[in-house]
Amino acid sequence: MESLLEFQAIHSVAAAMYNIMIGENNSGITVVKQNRLLYSMRCNNQSTVILLWVILVASDTVSQLLLKKGAVSGRASGDVLNYLILGGYSLYIISFIAWMLILKTTRLFIALSTSSILYITVAYASNYYMGELITPNIIIGTVLVSVGVLLLGFKKA
């Protein structure tokens, strides 16, 4: 029983990301089963997929902002780790889970092409919330990267 608890502690984050729960049946044998709550959220309808995209874009954009602010405030105070950095990485975990659920239902080239919207949201959110300057070069570069990813994605269709 002790080794099962150690195994669960070590792999709890990875197991949550893959929607797997590890438990023990009546005979003491370790079993792996899918989490019914998360598994029941099948991504087969359009509204669920749209919700996952909103979660992905929002969590990834906010995590970038938190990591930037955390790095700047950490450098000023001498702290390597602070609540902003921890919050940013926590949102990255949410982004990862949303991305895995999106990949279950969406063709890869479409998902990669659509994810290029993150370049735009991060640029404009950093301008709005952190006052970072958006120059014409940044706008042109962001558009070119987004269009390039889109073209590469559709070329593989």
C-alpha cells in the first residue's frame, strides 16, 4: 500500500493531465481507469470545442503576462520564484489540458494553424495591461508569423 501511495504522489500531475485515476481494487491490484468526470466531457460538439479554444487562448495569454510580470518583479526584489510565476505555470497546466482535449477532436494542421492566434492575443494583451509598445514592425511580424503558420497548416491538408 505504501508503494502505491508513493506512485500516486509522484505521478499525480501527469495522471491528471491525461485524465487517468490510479486506484486499488478489492483484491489489492492497482488498476488504471479513466476519470469519468473529465472523460464524460467528450469534445464531439462544436460548443465544447469553442469553449476549449477560449480556455486555451485565455489561460495561455494570461500565463504569459503573469510570467513576464513575475520575472520583472522577481529580478527587482531578488526573488527567483514568486506568486506571479507560480500562477503563470498553473495556467500553463490548464492550457496544456485544454490543448490535449482540442487535439483529441481537431485535425492537427487545423489546431496548429488556429493556435497562431496566441501570437496576436499576447502582443495586444501585453500592450494593454503592461504598456509594452506595439510598433509597426511587431504588427507586421505577428501577422506574417500567423499567416505563415496558417499556410503551412493548410498545405498539409
